[in-house]
Amino acid sequence: MLELKSKRIHDLIIDKDALVSAGRQISRDIEDLEKKIKVFEEKEKAITAKIIPPKELTDKGDELVKQITSLHTELTKIADSINQSKLEAIPKEMVEAHKALLKEKEKLERERNKIALKVQKVKDKVVPIIQREVKPLLAEYDDIETAKTKDGKVVIATFNHLDEFKKRFASNQK
């Protein structure tokens, strides 16, 4: 543990602690007010629950809901008609060619995903073998970065965790 004999730092920490205490007191005051507010809201809710709204207002509200629903339905029909007329303008050959391309893309994506699964299976087999062979040869804090083949040989690239940490630390200090 280190000790600093700086009055300025000491005073700043004392000031910060005082502000934190004041802030916590305000938070407690807010919590007390929220409890009182909740009591009033419950009382108000109990009072307003007994009141039946005027029939003319509820009827007017129901009528507005019907109008809005009707207008929304009409708007949806118009949008569907517009989209349908746009789709009908596209030649059939173009639509069929587009669908064929989409199917081909989907087929290729499935094929790519199958290959990716096979690659992952191979990696899952080879990584433990490489680690078992290479770990005894590594220095402290060294680790495997990549394993590739070159001229019929396996080439292992390594890195040092300590060096990487030092680089990140130095860049953060700038």
C-alpha cells in the first residue's frame, strides 16, 4: 500500500466524500417522497374508480375508435392495391429469373454453411493436437496465434501475452 502526503489530494477526497453523502441524503429524501406520492396515487385511483364517465363521452370515444379502425383498414387496402399494381408491372420472366437467383443463392449459402461446419470439426480435432505438441516448446506467457502449412511443414505463429499487455498499456498511457 502506498501513502501520499498531499493536502490537496486529501482535501479533494474529503470534499468528494461530503458530496457523496449529500447526494445519498437527497436520494433518501426522494425515496420518502415517492412513498408519499404513491399513497396519494392509490387514494386518487380509489376515488376515480368509483366515477362512471359520462355516456356521451364514452359514445364519442367509441365512434372515434370505429372511424380510426375504418380509415386504417381503408389505408391498408390502398397500400396493398398500390403494391399489387407495381408487382403486376414487372414482367413474368424477370420475376421468375429473380426467384431463380434467390433459390441459387440460398442453395450456395447452405453449401457454404455445410463446409463451415466441416471446417469447424477439423479445427476442433487439430487444435488440441497442436496445443499438446507446441505448449512444451513455448516460453512463459507465449501462446499460439495461428497454425498454417508451408512447403509441406506446419508453421506455428506465436505471440507473447506480456508483450501484448505492454503494448496496450503503453497505448492507453498516451
